Amino acid sequence: MPLTLSKAPHILIKNSPGYFSYSDVDFVILKPQMGISTDNKKDADYLRAVSVFLSSSFAQYFLFFQSPSWGVGRSQIYLADLKQIPLPDFSEKQILDLAELQKNLSQLEACTDSSDDVLQSQLDDAIERLFDVPENIGLLVREFMSIRLQLNQGKAKVSAVKMPTEERFQSYGMKLQSELDMFTRGSGVRHKVTVTHSPQMTICSVEFVQSDSTSDVIVEAAQDRHGEFMASIADKAKQQFSQWVYVQRSIRIFDYSKVHICKPSRLIDWTQTQALNDSDDIIAEILSAESTTNEVLQ
């Protein structure tokens, strides 16, 4: 009932763009907004925990794939969408930790100039820690919400297709190296990763080396003498599919004990999530191909 929802503690759910805000102040929630309330003041911490969980990237990721009105144009949430979200059976400790997190984030938002991205990252960090979310799942969700979701708006000029920073290239290389080293663990083979980038094309070279220690990932800008070669690769990887559609492919070159991954210099192609996909592809090639690379791994 509307008057029941107006009593604190309660959660205000704005159906567009889908904010979940806890409040301990009485106010009327008008349609089309929704709310969650309780008659028991002792349940205030539980509502705080629910508001934090629903505000996480994980809940938003779920909504994108379950709600026909979420993430397309203006994100909207309706009662039927809300009822589909699976809530964990919070333990007492999780409720207390999430309630404390909600208070801290609220304080930071009100009293500091912390950006929304920073606050969201802190929230997601806590969710991953408290619910033992696997690292790769957390990575997939975060990068989808912060990078890939931009392409859903049908715009070409977004950060997802801009050139990655040095830090992004470094993160990609370290994740790729970590996954490949895990695959060859115990064999005495490690992977040396070098990322050479230009504005049009980036080449990640993976070399299989006999070593017991992990080498540093090298990120460097392409020299002038490499420019023509990298530009030719970029042209070969691009294909016009129709008048308005172009396909930008990646190229993998196997060179004895090295693998070269050639892709456009776009952020979406050099994320940590993409490093997981690329490592899977390399491992699949190693397992299926009868080449010198296989002999090195043996």
C-alpha cells in the first residue's frame, strides 16, 4: 500500500534508470516509482543490505539479460523484473557488513567528490568478497557493465572503441600471461608477453620460454619502421560486409615458439575478459595442432 511504503525504513526504486536507494526518512513514493518497506525497525539493516546488493553490477547484469526494458535506450525496471532478481539468503554477518557498507558509501557520496565509478567499484568489491564470487565471473560482469554495454546504444564514438591506455594493455597482458602460465604449470614452461601498439593495430606476442619464474609484461609503442607492416595487417583484418556493416577480425600468427595476436587498437579488444578468451583460443590451438609449439610444451 502507498501509505505503508511511505514509512521508513524503506527502499526507493526509481524505475528509470533503476536506482535502489535506502532511506530512514518518511516520504511518499509516487507512481511509477516503487518501494520496499518493513514495519519492523529491526529490519533496517536488512533493507540496507538489499539496497546494496540490488545496486551491484551483478544485479544489473542479471537485469540486462532478463528484463526487456533494461539497458535498451533508457533502462527501466518494473515490478515483474524486480521479482525475478534472485536474492541471496543473507547471513547475519553479511547483513551487518552490507549495512555498514551502505552507510559508508552514503557518507562518501554526500561528503566527498568520489566519482560514481569509484563508489561502484567499492560496492562490487564487497559483493565479490562477501559472496565468494569467482574472479573471472566478477571480471566478466564488471567489464560488461562498464565497457561492452556502451555498444548497446548503437553509438560508434564511445570509450569501448577508443585506443586503450598503457594500463589497460598491461592488465590484458598480465591476465593472458597468468592464464597461460596456469595451463603449463609444472612443465617448466612460462610465457613472455610483449604488447606493441599503434593507433590502428596492436600486436600481442606470446613467447614460450623454459623458465621457472614469471617475466614482466612489456608494453611498448610501435616504432616507425613497423608502421607500414601493422597498417597492412589492419587492412587485411577489415572486411566490408554490406553498405553499412563492416567486420573487424583478429589475426593469430604462429611462429615456432611464438604466437602473435593481431587486433585493432580498441579497448573492447584488449580487456581482461578478452584476455581470457584469447588464452582459451591459444590453448585450444596448442592442444589440437601438431607443431613445434606442441613439442616445446611437452
